[in-house]
Amino acid sequence: MELRKQKGKQVGKLTVTEQIDQKHQEDLQRLRGFRLLDDDFLTKCFEGDTASIELVLQIVLEKPDLKVLDVRTQVFVENLLNRSVRLDILATDSTGAKLNVEVQRSDKGAGRKRARYNSSMMDANLLKKGEDFDKLPETWVIFITENDVMGKGLPLYPIERCFLGTGERFEDGSHILYVNGAYRGDTPIGKLMHDFSCTDAADMYYGTLADRVRFFKESKEGIEIMCRAMEDMRNQTLKEGAINSAKRMLADGILTLEKVAEYAGLPLDEVKKLKAERTA
């Protein structure tokens, strides 16, 4: 039981109000440590903000004239038969190209086959039924990783399909790019990766990014938005944990659906849906 002291006396466990205040203080402390390399913070900072993602894409793609027309974060791309994906950022530029930006602190999360899968899932959702394949837009899957996952010491690792016999590019409009978040140097990409690792807006080079970080870390409105987002993330994590527990119980096949729902803390209808999905 959690106890506190007041004027030398022990007081019972914290009230609901005190627990909420304690959680809020923990959120504020966590917020102070956030960087753009933290995907949840990045997606909130870039949500609806074309200027920030435009700056990032201009630098990593080395296209200073690139213009972003639209940006969406946490985009769910559904696969009705197999694994779906959630994209951190999906942007559209003035040429119609689609650009997926993923931030990964874990090397494992930036695997090569994951980049391939993201690319294929984007392609599968970009043509309407009956539309000619030539209408398929150019696509980019860009992984910004905390570490140098390719291990060559380069700032950028562009991946293209090519003819093995000649080395010429296949030019199918599909591109994958890894950005080395550990790279530092007196170059635009070196400064950008420095900014992605900063916890304090005052230490950042690029004003566009610093302004967004400052808003979410220092302004009352921004802090409230981030605290609500962290609460939503906690609730989502709890729900995912409950769903995983229910799936394990369903796999055992011992308990009734009513008991699975009771023990997992889920509505019975949701447990029935999980069982139907498992059966299918």
C-alpha cells in the first residue's frame, strides 16, 4: 500500500485526486525527455504540419524544391487477409509522390523486410480498381534510425532496384532510404540528426522544428495536448494487453467466452469477435 507522511503522521494510500496529480507530474517529466527520435512525440509534432515534414524531406532527399501538400500521421493501412501496418507519417508532395517516414530507435524495428513490406502495402492501396499500372505514383519509404543500422558510417543509405548486369536503375518509382540518426557533421543532414536527438528546443539548429518542439514542451496548450496523448497511449497499451491475454485464453480453449471476457476485462462482444477472427 502506497503511503505518505504528513506532519510526522502516516496517511493512507493516495486519493484519486492525488494519484491523478502524481501521474500528471510523471507525464511532465517524461515529456521533458522526449526527442523527435521518439515516434509518438514525432507524430504529434508533425500532425497536420506540412512545414516540418517538408523541411525533413528536403534535407534527407536532397531536394530543396520539394513541396509537401498533405501530411497525415499514424495512418492505418489495412490488409483484410494478412498483416496490416500503421505508418508513422504519410506525406504527399506536389508531384503526387507518396512518402512514408518511420522513426525507429530499435534496430530490429527497422529491418529490411519491414521496409519492403511498407512499400508493398503502400502500392497495394494507391490504385483504384481497373486503374492502369502506369498511374501508380512514386513512393518513398524512409527510415530514420537512432543508430547506424547499416554500419557503414554514411549519413544516408538509398536503396534502389537495378539491373544486376549493368548497374542501371530499374526506375519503377519505388524507393527506400535509411537515414543514420547517429550521424553528426557540419552538413544539413548532420544538423538535422542533431536536432532529432535534442530534448531542448533551444539547442536545435532548425527553427521550424524548434518551434514545434517548443510548442509541445513549453506552451500550456501544447503540454495539455501531449498529456492527453500520453493518457491515450496508456489506455491503448492496456487495451492491447487485455486483447493479447484474451487471445491466449481463447487459444487454450478451456474457459468459456464469458470467463475470458471477465478475466481480460473486455466486453463479451469483443471476445466473440476475437474468437471469430481466430477461427477464420
